[in-house]
Amino acid sequence: MDELTKNKAEYLIIFINEFAQRYKLSSVQAYHYLSRFKALTFLIDQYNVAHTQGFESMVSDMAAYCRRHGGAIA
């Protein structure tokens, strides 16, 4: 596995856990929610910018992104 792929994977794991903690979900529930509403794809595609932002703001931004794509977590 190359270094960029490893960094993306680590970032996503931490992000999913932060999202789960903020919205009182299990990590599995958070993963399914973020996947269903395309936030994980967005984070992977925009990794170069996303990983430079704080997790607190990114969690809020991705919750809003999910809402725009049909999600209900507020």
C-alpha cells in the first residue's frame, strides 16, 4: 500500500469515529450513514483539502453535505 492510500485510510477511520462520537452512533452506523449519503466518496476525492481542516469543522460540514443528499442527522 502506498503512503497516500495509507494516509487516506487512516484519515477516514479517524473521521468516521469522530462523526460517530459527535452524533452518538456506533462506528458501523456512522460508516453506513456517511457511505449512503456519499460523504466518504467526497472525502476521498477531496482528501488533499479535507485533511488540512480540523475534524470538528469537517464533521459539521459532512453532516450538512449528507443532509443535502437526503440524510436526516442534524
